[in-house]
Amino acid sequence: MNRTLTTRRPMSVARLARWILAAGAASVLWSTEAHGQLKVVTSTTDLADIARAVGGDHVRATHIGEGYEDPHFVQPKPSFILRLREADVWAYVGLDLEIGWMPLLLDGARNQRITAGARGHINVSTVIPVLDANRAVDRSQGDVHPLGNPHYWLDPANARRIAALFRDRFSELDPGHAAAYAANTSAFEARLGAAEQGWAADLATLKDKPIVAWHASWRYFAAYTGVRIVGFMEPKPGVPPSPAHLASLVATMKATGARVILMEPFYDRRTADKVARETGARVLVVPPSVGGAKGLDDYIAVMRNAVATVAAAVR
Ligand SMILES: [Zn+2]
């Protein structure tokens, strides 16, 4: 991935105007299959997957950011303005994760069904017990979690909350299929519960094991699994590691016996390898989202892979 394309900056109005033209020229519209279905656009693949689980045949869900991209630095395609123009639902993570592009995209779409305050506008974070919400934050230092930690989908309890929110909102917007949305949500919860039973032994292994994570994204995973994050490669969320910070982290790892550095595929592997060499640790590259790697085709697969990979490394 080209890091120069993923710079976090608000989109300019001129750029948005070029987008709208490009989108119109491309004529990228919802396919006719969407007829009679709720048209749902989500910011992430994980939200789209849960929307599909809840919506079944009655929902057509598409996502903006890809599962292999850093969710903080997504570059949406121009075609999404037209997608949003036709959408019945816009669902997003919130907590400023999409702040770099969402406002102008929604302005460009000019769709009353999904503007802020409309029933089709779903800020999913409103139903989540957010971690790190009361941390002192200095935005000028580049902290990317100004309103709290947005990576909440990495705890299955929050996946259930997301599913329940989608069930309720889809039922409100499309009451004729409310029974189907309720049944699909129950089925999703049952699949997730069965999967959790399957990885219960891994959870027991993870409990209280010390690890290091690159980004604070794994805070929810830690809350769920009981794994103990003793330090982060980043001194603050979104701020790259400095030599002084890494020296302190190496000392922490030696003191706590942390033998794992857990990171997403889009961070700097070489820096993690360097710390691993100094501490005898292993670097684990684990995708945090649906579509983050081959085979991670749904939410449960993402969680199963993360739990199994970290458990195998600390066992
Ligand atoms: Zn983050």
C-alpha cells in the first residue's frame, strides 16, 4: 500500500466537485437487485458484514473502507457519493474515525434520508460503552482517538450491540420485514455464541498473558480476552514510535515478560521486528477487519483468527 495516498486530511471542496463529476460520468449506481431492499452503506467492512447478517435478503450493504486499509486513513472512491445519494441507511463507527471525509461525502450526496438527525443516519458508537473516552487528548500531537477508542468491533459483546441496533433501525425503516430482522439477529447471536464456545480454551490461555500492541485498537480485544497489554508501540494513538519511547517499551517488555507484539498489516513491520529482536518477542500480524486477509470473510472469522493467533503465540 502506498502510504502517500493515505495521508489524513480533510477533503477540499474542489476535490469533492471533481469527485461528483467523476461519479456521474462513471454512472455507478445501485444494481437493480437492490429494488425493494434497504440500501445500506457503511464506513467499514465489519459494519457491512453485520448489516448483512441482520438484513439478510432484505438489505443490500456496501462498505467504503477496505478491510486491509488503516481505518483512520481511508480514501473513499468517488462513486460513493452516488451510493450515498441513493442510500436508505448510512452507518458509521463514529468517534471521529470518519471525520476526514464523511462530512463532505454526505454534503455531496444531498440525501435527506441519511443526513445527521435522520433515522437512516446511524452513528454506531452511540450504543457502545466506549473505552478511553476520558483520556486527556492533545489533537495537535496527532492523536487519532480524540473522542475515545473507535475500534470497538473487536469485542463480540459490541458486535451484538451493533446487530441489535441494526435490527431496531432496519425494522423502523422497513417494518414489513421486522420479523425477519429479529430472526436474523437471533441467528447471528447464536452463530457468534457457538463460535465463542469453540474458542473458549484459547480465551483461557490468553487470560493475564502480557503482550504489546502497536495501536490501541486491541484494547477491546484485551477487554474481551483478558490478555494484558503492557505497552503500545505508538506513544499515543496514531503517533509513530520514537526511539525514546521504544527504549522504554523494551524495558517494560523485559520487566513484564511480554513475548508478543500484536500489529495490523498496515503498520511498520520493520520497527516491530527491531523491538522483537531486542526482547526475544514474536511479531504477530493480525488483520482487525473483514476482508483484511484471505479467508477473513465475515466478522466471526476475524475474531476467531485473532483469538487463535494470539493464543497460539502465548501458549
Ligand atoms: Zn485507532
